Amino acid sequence: MQLKKKLMYSGIISAAALITSIFIPIIPCRTAPGVPNPIYKWTPCSLNPDNVKSLGSIKEYFGYTTSLTESYILVLLIAFVVAMVFFHYTAKRKRKN
């Protein structure tokens, strides 16, 4: 598979992962009440901007960021890299004789 096709397919897969994560809770996040020294609980979350902030709670996407924009970028990058690695090891190369 050519590099151009790998990049195109990886881009499509990463966009699909982002759109899926908006509608289906597939992103790991930590939630905790908004108190000093909170105890976090891991749950799957969606990246839907309509239900991001709930009063009195902290939500960290990927256990790293509370920003929705950064989590969008992380989803795109992680899905792109995983797809590129997958295509690198599974795609067969055509040999020229």
C-alpha cells in the first residue's frame, strides 16, 4: 500500500473515531466531585459538547486534560497513529519484477 493511501485511510479512520466519540461514550475519563483531594473514578465518556460540564464535578479526558478541544485533538492523533501502525504492519507491498 502506498504512503498516500495509508495517510488517506488513516485520516478517514481518525475522523470516524472522533465522530463516533461524540455520540457514543468510548473515551476513558476520570470523574470526581469538585472538592479538595478528590477521589477519581474511571468511566467511559462521550465528547459531546452539550453535556460536558456538570456543576460540582471534575472530568478529565484520558486522565490528562479537562479541555474538550485538547481531547478532540488527542482522539484524532491517537486514532491516526494507531491506524498508520496497523497499515504499516498489515498492508502488503507490491514488488516490481
